[in-house]
Amino acid sequence: MSILFPKLNKPREWDYRPIYYDPEKERRKERLRELQEERRERELVSGERKSEADGEYHHTLERGSFRRAATHRESQRVNENRKTNIRFLIILLALLLMAFFFWL
């Protein structure tokens, strides 16, 4: 029976939730940024500057930060590969020279 009617696999579902632009959220962020700048200015004037460790939590994720980090890691990987290849060639050349002089 399975020869005439083979099992058909169901397509995989794609769970995509779009990111929408929220102007109210942008206004709140901008207002918060302004208030924090005013607070920093007041602290600088009064001389009561706290260290960053004592301050509030600030997230470091920004739009495009994953892509920037990935390209940075990629460039580091390329540089490390280049260094490894140069080191390998130097060692190979040294071994060939030693073999040549040993053979003479």
C-alpha cells in the first residue's frame, strides 16, 4: 500500500513575528535619553558623579549590533588564519633548510 501512496512530508511552518515601528515608544526613548542627559549634567555640576557600576542597567544591544559583531569576528578569524599560514610556511621552510643541510 505504501508503494502506491507514499508518505508525504508536511511543510515546515515558519513562525515569523514582524517588528513594527512604534512612534510612542520612540518618543519615550527620546524623552528618557533627554532626562538622563539632564541628570548627568546636574551630577557633573554638583560633583556627585557615580561610577557606572553603581548606576542603572543600560542595555548595549542596538540595531545592527549582531551584524557588526559578526563582521568583527570574521575579520579576526581571517587575521588569525593568515598568521597561522605564515607561521606554518616559516616552519616548513626551516625544516626544508635543515633537511637540505643535513643531506649535504
